[in-house]
Amino acid sequence: MSAPRLVVHRDKELMAEATAARLITAIVDAQSARGSASVVLTGGRNGNGLLAALGAAPARDAVDWSRLDLWWGDERFLPEGDADRNDTQAREALLGSVPLDPARVHTMPALGGEYGEDADAAAAGYAAELAAAAKLSGDAADHGPVPSFDVLLLGVGPDTHVASLFPELPGVRETERAVVAVHGAPKPPPTRISLTLPAIRAAREVWLLAAGEDKAQAAAVALSGAGEVQAPAAGAYGRSRTLWLLDEAAAAKLPEELYPRH
């Protein structure tokens, strides 16, 4: 477990640009050290804002996109191509404009696809894909049934949810499985697929993104010692680094000892 480090930017645009530059550096460093890199993407306005900033970054061509594995932290269980799916939005924001290897873009199963309407089977299928990748990379012996992701991105919801792990729901209590189906989510659509906290914690680095006034209370709660069942963001951390990347609006309610205003 790594203690969280806070980085606060003036506004959400600067946060997205600075985080994009940070992500490019992390990917290039991983590719230099290990030959490839793996990143777990997040959706939502902050996740998509980051991808758009990454696409516009002058240094984006420093990344060898053909040697990058992309995964998702969660997905709305909707038909393939649905405008509300995280992977659809990611393709529009960035993925459609960079030369990725399609075999290394690991989207979560869609409603009506291989697993039909069975979200639990779809979650198990994605877990099997993660386990196969972990075994192939040699990570399974060290960190269990998921690859050792280089960077795992998470948006923080106003209720402190991360991925599709919502306060008090069964998914946030999961300790064995890497991926779960989420039923009855408090925001639409109610059926989703999500990585669990154990899978998230296998990442080398976990970056939590929060921008806007509506995220201020969530950031303050999660960073002030709340339990992970009540505040899932509090249970999201990386093995070597945990970064909270915020704008000033999202940092506004943090305790003075965490974020001195002087």
C-alpha cells in the first residue's frame, strides 16, 4: 500500500493537460524498462477530458502505441457501440486517432455480445482475459489473477464511488474475484461490470481524478480516513504510488493538514 500524494491544479483544463503529460512519461518509461506498457482507462468527464488532452499533447508521438495494452476499470453493460459505453467515448476522445494494436485493446463485454444478457458471465469472461494476460506476462505468480498494470486511472464520483464500486453495495466488499457484475447501481444504467478493489490494488500506480465543486466532499471524505465500504475511493491505492489529481474546486474541502492553503 502506498500513501496517497496530492497534486492540485488551478482548474480542470490544466489538470487534464498536466495529467496527460504525466501519463505520457509513465508510458514511455514503462516501455523503455519492460518493452510494453499497460494502462487501465476510466470513463466520465474527467477520464474523457484526460484522453482528449492526451490526443492534443505535443508529446503524444513519444508513445509507441503499438506496444500499449489498454484495459478498462469498469463499463456500462450496454450494447456495443452505445454512446454511453466508456469504450465508445474513449474511441471518440482518443483511441480512434492513434495507431493502437487492436489485439491489445481489451474492452469489457457488451450487452448482447458473447455473453448475451448475462452480466455475471461477462464479468467472469473479462476476469479470465485478465488472468490469461497475467500468466503470459509472468505477473500471476506475484500479484494474482490480473496483470501488474503500470497506471490505473479512476474517476472519483460525488458519492466517493470509483470504477463501478458504489458505497455499501456488494461489489466494494469483494475480496476474491478480480471482476464483478454490478446490479442495481444508483446511477444509470443499473447493470455494470467493474474491477474490484483487489484488482485495482495490483496496479503499480493508481491515479484518482477529481475536478469540480461536486467532487469536493467526496475527496475530503475519502482522504480523511473513511472506510472503503462507505467510501470506495479510500480503498483504491497502488503498490508503488497513489496519486490524487485534483483541481482547486475539488480540493476546496480538504483538511488544512492535507492541503495547506498558504
